[in-house]
Amino acid sequence: MNRVLLSYRFLVPLALTGVAVVAGIAVALTTFFLVDRHVQANAEAETRRLASTLARALVQPVLRNDVWQAYQLVRAATETAPQEQQDASVGIVVLDAREQVFVSPAPRQYPIGAHLSTLPDSMIEASRTVLSSHPPGSARVADAGGASLVLAVPIVGDEDALLGVVLATHPAGISRAQRETVVRQLSVLGLIAVALVALAGAYLGTRLTAPLGRLREVMQNTPRLATVKEQLQSDELTSVGERQDEVGELARTFSAMLRQIAAKQELERHMQEAERLASIGQITASIAHEVNNPLGGMLGVIQNRRLRGGVDEATERTLGLLDRGLNQIHETVQALLNEARREQRSLQAADLHDLELLLRPEAEHLRCSFQWRVAPPSHGDLPAVAVRQVVLNLTLNALAAAGARGEVLVWTETTSASWQVCVGNTGPVLSHEKLDALTQGTERTPDGRLGLGLWITARILHTLGGRLELRMARPSEPTTVLCADFPLQQFHLLSTERDDTNSPASTA
């Protein structure tokens, strides 16, 4: 059987409210008990004082046997209580030395002349105690049920002569009218106090559980974010983690768990990339020799044709274009095999012109508008093969994305630290998520093939210390703009070091 558990957002306020109610009831009961004790002690003291006063006042009436005067004194004393407290008023019985009733404000209940033995047991016991004491002293006796209390005070004449006994009775606790009044007042005050405390408890409980509820919402909303990195950068999680209490500690623990998950995901990504690279390396190694053999034959044919002589200007340009293109294929294969030589040919204007000659027929075949505004860097030194490969891949992808009647624009921007090639097209807008998938080699083409063009481009740029970024298109630019950033300072330093090592001073 499943137990239904309430949220702490409700349990804590309810618990505080329940504690307030229980505390209110306990306080009310304690107050009632203390009031009862106080009223009982006060009533006993007042009754004792009244009996003592009557004992002194009744000396002369008892000596003269003046029942009427004694009756007036007793009646006056017993009628001083308010009308609403008549059921709680004190009862008085006066006995003479012969143990007979001398006077009473209730003659029907206690007739004059009635013997002591006709009185209640508590009165008999109290009277016997006073009559048998030497010297005479007062007595206090409670009845068998504890409902009333009897106080006996001796009437003492000259030379401590015992003339009689004043018996005063009163309820042991508060009367019914007093009890109803006290209960009514305590109920009203208790309800008001409990209501106030309950509201305060509910408010405090809500305030106390608010951070827990906020942390719960943050933990529920965090998995909906795209990546663990975005989850860790959540402003709500950061603000909750800044608390210096248990809730903040929970938030920090949750953040630490997310960081561990992020590290695990990053490790898994690197392992997958390593496996993919290993697979690609095996495939590349298996076909490298098959590619290099015909390349060597074609390069040999071009060299033989030049050695035979009789080459006109147009043929020489064609042979040069073929020579540079075949060498680029050879060096690209070698670079993928991590066997490229340290000495790399620097980028020249002719390399960029060759790319335009290669790409323009492809654009005409796709019926795509093609604009080429590429200029070599004004300073620095860049490897020709790597730059040609990057620009070629980016432009071919842009032509494929633009399609028929589309537009592709290729231009360069040069700063003091970098040379940037931007390729824009008017095809569908490329998102950052899809670009990440393409550069990681996980995106497949519509026919199911794994696209590796941008993956190779990103790896080449990473090797060169550059980066590939998706730039927000400006008003005068196509909808999608990919920029390859080549750092110039790094290659300028490398070329300077290479020139220094080849100088006559270094060889001397």
C-alpha cells in the first residue's frame, strides 16, 4: 500500500499550526487549574477570616443567650456575596458549649437546638476537634467527596473559656457560575491566541520552506536545459547555492553532482571522438597508398611534359594548376596521416586564384551566383595547403546549401593579429547546434553518409591555432556566414624562426 506523503511546503506550516493549537490548549488548561487553585486558596482565607470575625463578635450574644442578635450577625455575614454567587456563598452554623445548634442562617436545614450528631460528618469531625483541644484551636476538615471544606473556629470567652464553635463551610474549588465564566473567558481568549499563533506558524512555516520549494523547482527545471554546462550556469541554482544554510549546502551538493556528470560526459565525448578518429585513421591509412600511387604517376607525367619542352603559356598555366592541385591532394592525405613535413609552402595569391578557378565551374553547374572577394594577407605567413583545404571545404558546403538560384559570397578581412575568410550563403539558416554536430563529425547527410568536411576543417583550424565561428549576418550579408580565423602572429613567428635557422649565420 502506497503512502501519500505531503510536501514539506504543507507539512511544516501544518505542524507549526498543530503545535500552536496543542500549546494553546495546554496553556488554557494550566491557566484554568491555576485559577481554580487561586480561587480555592483565596476563598479559604476569606472564609477563615469570616469565621474568626464571627467568633469574636458572637461572644456576648452567646453569653447572654441572645439568639436574635446572633442570627442577625450571622445573616448579615452570609448575605454579603453577590446574587450570582449565592451557590458559592459560605454556610455558617454556630454551636454552643452543649454541642447544640445555637444559630444558623438556614434554620430549616440546621434547626436551633439540634444536637451535633445530626450534622454532616465533616462538621462533626471539625467540631469534635475544636471541642477536644486544649487550649481551643481552629480545625480544617474536608468532606468525603472533597467537594466542600469545613473550617471550625472556637468562640472563646474570658480566661479561654470555650463558649461554642463557629462552623463555616464553602466549596473546595470554584463554583459552577465561576467555572462557566472562567471557561467562557479562557475559550474566547484561547481561540484568539491560537488563531494568531496558528497564522504566525503558517507564515513562518511558509517562509522556512520557501527555499526548499525554490530548490525543488530549480532541480526540476535544471534537466530541461540543453546541456549540463547550461544547467551549472543557471542563475537560480547559483542564487540558491549562495545561502549559508542546509538548503544552500544541498544546492552546492547538487551543483557538484552536475559538475561530475559534466566531467563524465566530457570524458565520454573524448572517448567517442578518439574512437571515431581511430576509425577514420584506419580508413585513411588503408586508402592512402591507393591514392598516392596514381598521384605519383600523374605528377610524373606533368614533370615529363615540362622536360620535353615546347610548352606554350596556356599549357604552362594548365600544367601549373594541375601540379598545384595534385600536390594539394597529396599533402592533404599526408596531413590526415600526421606525416606532413615541417617545411610547408607559404600561401600565395596564385593559390587563392586556383581556388576561384576550381570553384566557379561548380557554382555555374549549380546555377548559383558566386562572388569571390578574397585577397591574401598583407603580412604574416600561412600554410598554403591548410588554407586551401579550409576555404575549399567551406565554399563547397556553402554552394550546396545555397542551391539553385542561391547566392554565395566569399571575402576576407585582415587585422594585425589574424586573417579571416568569411563564406556566406542564402540557403537555410545554420544553427549553432547543427554546426557543433557537423564539426564533431556526428551529422549525417540525407542519403545516410557521415559528413566529414566541416569536421576536417575544424581540425585543421584547431591545429593552426585558429577557430571556426558562426557569425550573425549583417544587413548586407547572406543569411548564414561561417568565418575561418587564421592567426597571423603564430605563423609569422614560425616563419621567422625557420628563416633564422636557414640563414648563413646559423650555418656558419
